[in-house]
Amino acid sequence: MSTLTIKNLHVSIEGKEILKGLNLEIKAGEIHAIMGPNGTGKSTLSYAIMGHPAYEVTEGEILFDGQDMLELATDERSRLGFFLAFQYPVAIPGVTVANFLRTALNARRRAENPDDKGISILEFRKTLKAKMDMLKMDHAFAGRYLNDGFSGGEKKRAEILQMATLKPKIAVLDETDSGLDIDALRIVADGVNALSGDDLGVMVITHYQRLLDYIKPKFVHIMFDGRIVESAGPELALRLEEQGYDWVREKYAEPIVA
Ligand code: ADP
Ligand code: MG
């Protein structure tokens, strides 16, 4: 069973410390929600997990089944089974959704078996159609250029389709903090629910309790000022919905020294 373990993680961007000693463990089969005010480092955490070069880990560990992830480049982490659904997916004009996914899938297969000849186009079309049906997507979607002119909801769908195709062991979903309508929330939630199971551990970053009406996390964590300060069950998200973050700020904000 796959386990992601994050111990005392410190991460800086351009010399500024953003994560200040973060601890978290995610096991396959578990859905964890990370909530917290803007600017607390939620996206920084997801980039650090994937190995974004601009995010410098100055202290601490990221382990996957005991293996040191910090030694690995982003593509190596991906091939081990890590997946990040971006908060702001990038458009790639000229590359269709289908081509992109087949290339990514073949890279994954070759990582597992260097002799793999790649999935045949016919077989790939069949599995892609099945996944699109599961996610209630129009098949024409596969022929469009990746994220090029996509609506917010379509971008989210494309990310979930990518996740369904690559079948990661640990998926990090970084939600957009504003502007996701209820349909887009449902797309993300239905996708995660359809894919989650004993083999997949999920970390859902969300600003909104609403998403958790559809995705049922086992654990909810509150992030504040670069650390996870509270962890509990889904009731914690309900408390945030009722009371906001003021009590978190009062409890954990560092006093301003004059
Ligand atoms: P969240 O996702 O919780 O809103 P972020 O991880 O995006 O928070 O940002 C945390 C802090 O790091 C913020 O103060 C933000 O301004 C800063 N930050 C994020 N990305 C960069 C970057 N590429 N360069 C400089 N500062 C950044
Ligand atoms: Mg963010």
C-alpha cells in the first residue's frame, strides 16, 4: 500500500520561507482535504510534492513508501505514481487531448517496463472513450487542443481525465480559489469519487467547504502560515463553514512584536 509521508517540510521561494515545518501522511485509499486562507502555502505544498524547481526544500523530508522523493525530478515522481491537477492548467495549442494523454500513458508504461511497445491507437481510443463516458464527457473533447480555449469547467474535466488515464497512486488536486461554479465542483468531485478506491490516495486542496459536500474526505487539515495546524474529520470543514478562519488566526497567528 502506497504512503506519502511529509516530515517537517520547509520550503522557500526566492529566499522567502513559505512552508515552515509541515507534517502530513497520506495513505492509499484515503481522501485528505487541505483547507486554509489564501497565501498560506497550499499551492506551494503541491508544487513541492511534485518537485517544481522554483520551490526550494530547505529542510525536512518527502517520502513515498519510504523512498526519498526529494532526490527525484518531477517526471520521475510522476512515473512513480504522483499526479498533480493544476490550479491553473496551461494550454498547449497544437497538441490534442488524446495525443497528450497517449504520450503520457506510454511514458508511464515504459517506466514500468522498458520493453513496452506502447498502447495501440485502437486500444487507447477504446479506453479513452470508456473514461470519457465515466466522466460524462463528449468524445469530441479528445480531438481538441489541450486547454486551448477551454472553459474553467472543461479544464477541470481535462485534469480529471488525465488522472483517470494515468491512474496515479497519489493525486493532489489544487482547486482554484475563486470562480469555480457548482458544475465544475461536481465534475471534480464526481471524478475523484469515481477514481478513488483502495489504490489511490488523494489530497484535495480547497478553499470552499462546498466541494466537501460532494467529496467525502476522511481527514480535514487546516493550513495556516506554512504549517498544518489542525487535523480532524469532516466536522472540521463544517466548523470552518460556520465560523470562518478567525479562530484559526487568533489561535495560531504569531504576535506582532513592536
Ligand atoms: P495558497 O495556495 O495557500 O493561496 P501559495 O502557495 O500560492 O498559497 O502562496 C504562498 C505564498 O507564497 C504567498 O505569499 C505567495 O505570494 C508566495 N508565492 C507563491 N508563489 C510564488 C512565486 N512563484 N514567487 C514568489 N512568491 C510566491
Ligand atoms: Mg493556491
